[in-house]
Amino acid sequence: MAQHAGGLPEATISRLPLYHRALLEAAELKELTVSSERIAELTGLNAAKIRKDLSHLGTYGTRGVGYNVEQLMHQIARELGLTEDWAIAIVGFGNLGQALANYKGFLERGFEVVAIFDADPSKEGMSTTGGAVVMPIDQLKAISSRKRIDIAIIATPASSAQEVADLVVAAGITSILNFAPQVLAVPEGVSVRKVDLSIELQILSFYKQRTRMKTAEG
Amino acid sequence: MAQHAGGLPEATISRLPLYHRALLEAAELKELTVSSERIAELTGLNAAKIRKDLSHLGTYGTRGVGYNVEQLMHQIARELGLTEDWAIAIVGFGNLGQALANYKGFLERGFEVVAIFDADPSKEGMSTTGGAVVMPIDQLKAISSRKRIDIAIIATPASSAQEVADLVVAAGITSILNFAPQVLAVPEGVSVRKVDLSIELQILSFYKQRTRMKTAEG
DNA sequence: GGCTGTGAACCACTTCACAGCC
DNA sequence: GGCTGTGAAGTGGTTCACAGCC
């Protein structure tokens, strides 16, 4: 029930990329099958959780044997939409935007940077190793109507992030990866995921402080 | 009970940086007090959750009024360890490492890049806007014994990330922010947080595909 | 009347433990 | 014997709903 009615648990979804990577690793090591225990080793997760997660996808394991690496990897790729290529646009060609635009790992994983936008006219025409050229931000809508853009990465300063997000949404793009620190307001139906380095660092500093207190006490 | 015995729920901890940012915003707007409802607006979270989270810190609200912005912000900053400065080292001075090293937002939030390492000798001596200079990776241990390094950011290619992590741990650094795609093996007591762009993109593509299927059906 | 702080109900996810299959 | 798939139990987190204070 609810097997393939479309509903994977949220938590399972967020781990599928991890499994995919683990299987890739196993495949490179020429392992033909893997047990849930083996995947646990590769991902650092608990084996029972892995079995439950994978059971949501259907029945791809064999009792007494394990999971067929190729088959399961393919299945997860299909589920994640990795069997097709995705076109991404980067908005904001500052430090971070440039680093992202030149990152080769994207292409390997099926994400192609097809457009780059920036508000600064002096950056117009700059290009990347991948061949994308920086265009003025006011072209976003026009470009996006001409070529498919699946995902926009917002890498602008915080001060213009919301404005940019509005333009992105107006251009009909419904998936956003947000590097700006604030929470973006978007209409229903638009998915946003946020990457925030400061938050990660702050959480690390919390734990560091905590550990120090404990050592001081004990 | 367990109030200040040191145990905030994991989920609460991960939201504290969000509250801190929201309060900063409220302070900039000259708001003296905020209700949980107001914080909910600023963060996109649910007000009841916010009240519960904040109640874990102690009693800083006033019934009928709300929370004092300055006081609560300070309290959260203290809890997160943001009242002190943290020294970070960046390992790997490629595209990403350079972007991180030049990012001014860190300093604003109390994180100073005090050292940069890279295995490539040709990068040695390069420097950043912040004044840090790239040093050979084999100096990591020596440097870290001379000056305090609280957090290491691993921004190397995947192929050397584990090796680098071992060096980082050997140098006595116990907090790691990992940009490499794989799960790092570290001894107990070392905190690692992972930032993985591909995972974020893959999750976005999952939802995108999912939405498309739904629209196609309906 | 307004808003916090919190028990109680609810929910999602995790983990256990084992039946079922190879 | 080995390992999956899964009910059942356990856990942690969220949300409700309201008593309690301003």
C-alpha cells in the first residue's frame, strides 16, 4: 500500500542520494551484490533503516544474498530522476557563483550549467570552462522561455536574493537552490532548498563549546 | 529537568541559528519585542514549535508581550558560542576553497580564516583578501600546534578528502565541515558536518520529477 | 485580550526482532 | 546459514489546546 502510489517518506528521499553514491562506490570495487550491512558501512547509517528505506522502493533484494548493485543503483537513479539531464542556471557570478559555475562535478552527475546571470554589467560576457556565458539578469525571463532551465541556483548577496528569487519564479522556474542566508518567500509549488555555511559553522561551534564544557566539568 | 543539564534536543539546536538570524533582522527593523508568531513569519516555521524550542533555553519571554529581541538574541548567541571568535582552516585551495577563503560573511559572523592548506606546491604563498596565505598541507600539524584552529573546512577533491581528514584529526582538530561527497571516517569525539551540493540538486530533481508526474496524471 | 509555557495527543521516523525466503 | 522484508515497539519531534501570567 502506498508502495508506488508515489509516497516515499521524506526522510527516505533525503537518503537516496547517499545510497546511490554508496552503490557507485561498490560498483567501482567490482562488488556485484551488497548486503544492507555493507551499505551501512559505506554510508555510516544503520542497516535496519537501510532495509526499510529500500523496501519502500519495491522488492529489489534477495534474501540470503543481498541487493544487486547495478540493478538497485539504476532503480534509485530512476527514482531520483538521475537518468535524465537537468539544466541549471546560476544567478550571481561573484566568488561563490564562479566556483559553482566552474565545478566539474555537476556535469558528471547530470547537471549542466546552461546559463549564468549577474546584475553587474562589467561581468557580462565572462565565460566558464563549461562554455556558459554571463548574461544580464534582466534577460532571465527571455532566456528561460527559449531554453529549458530546470533549477536555479541563487548565489547573489543576501541583499538581492529575494528580488532575484522573484525574477526566477516569474521566469517559470520551480526549483531553487538558495545560498543566501535568509528564508526566501516563494509561491506554493516552488521547491527551495537552502545551503547555509554559516549555519553549519554555528552548529559546529555549538557542539565544540558543549564538548569543552563537558571536559572542563569532568 | 534536563533544562540546563546541557541537553537541548538535536532539532532545536539546528534551528537556533535560524532564530538568531530572525532576531537580528527584527533588531534591524527596530522591533524591541517579538512574538512567537512574528518569529514564525521571519523563519517560515510554526509558532508552537518556536515557543517550545525557546522554552528549552529557559524562560525569556513575557506572557502577553513576547520576547525581548536583544536579550533573546544574546542568549541564543551565547548558547551557540557566537560570543567568541572561532578560528578556521581551509584545506584545499581549488575553486571552492578560494571562494570560501574570500567569503567576507564568515568574519562578520565571528569565523576567521586563519590558515589555508593545499597539496599543490604551485599554490603555496597565494593569499586571500583576508590576509591568509596558502601553506603546504604537511605543515598542518605544525601550524595547528602553534596557533589555535577550531574548525577545519575540507574543500579538496573527493579522492584526497579522507586522507586530509586523517591529517586534520591527527593535528588535534575536532570539528570538520566536509564539502567532499563521501562520508568521512573519523574517531569518536570529532564532529563532522557535511555540505553536499549534488545531494541537494538530486533531491530537487526528485521533487521536480515527482511534480511533473502529478501534473501529467491530473 | 494577548501571548507564553507546557501537558497531552499525535505523528514520523527509527530500531528491534523475527518470520520468510534463498 | 545468511540476509531481506516487515510487523511491533520505541523514540524524538511536532502540533494542539489551554492554563497561567501580564
